[in-house]
Amino acid sequence: MKTKYFLLGLTLGIVGTYFMKEQIMPLKISSDKALEIVKKAFKEKGPIDGSWIHTEPETYENEHLTYNVYKAGISRTVENQLEQYEAFVDSHTGAIVHVEQIN
């Protein structure tokens, strides 16, 4: 009888862990959502001409911190000059952790 309750408890524990795994593990935002965040931030400063994003996260280090990020790009024209930017978006929080002008 004790073996029966032990196996029942073990089974419930395994099944419960399987279903709670999604709740416990940190979820990533999609690359589309990351690009939407970057485009929204840049549109506050004016219109944009184009955009792109790498769909696979990569590691980015900034001031002793390491992030899992999506790398995105934005191009826009300001006073007849093409400006291009790279933005790094944290894949877990959606925060823009770094932006740099590339030309």
C-alpha cells in the first residue's frame, strides 16, 4: 500500500513539474516584438525609412553585464542624410540596452 502512494506522489510531482516549467522558466519576447519596440522608440524622434532584425538572440556585454539580445537596425533620413542605427534589445524584458549610430 505504501508503494502505491509513493508512486502516486512521484507521478503527481513529475506531472506538476512539467506543467509548472512554463511558469518558472523566463520567457523570451519574439524578435517581431523586439523590432516593434525599437521602431516605436525611433518613431518618437521622427519617421523611419527601413528596419531589420536578427531573429536569433545573441550575447551582448555592456559594462560588466551580459545580456541575451536581439540585434535590430533602423535607417532614416534626416536633413537629406541617411542615418543608420543598431539597437540591442534584451530578449527577456524587451528593454533597449544599447543603441549606436553605424554611419
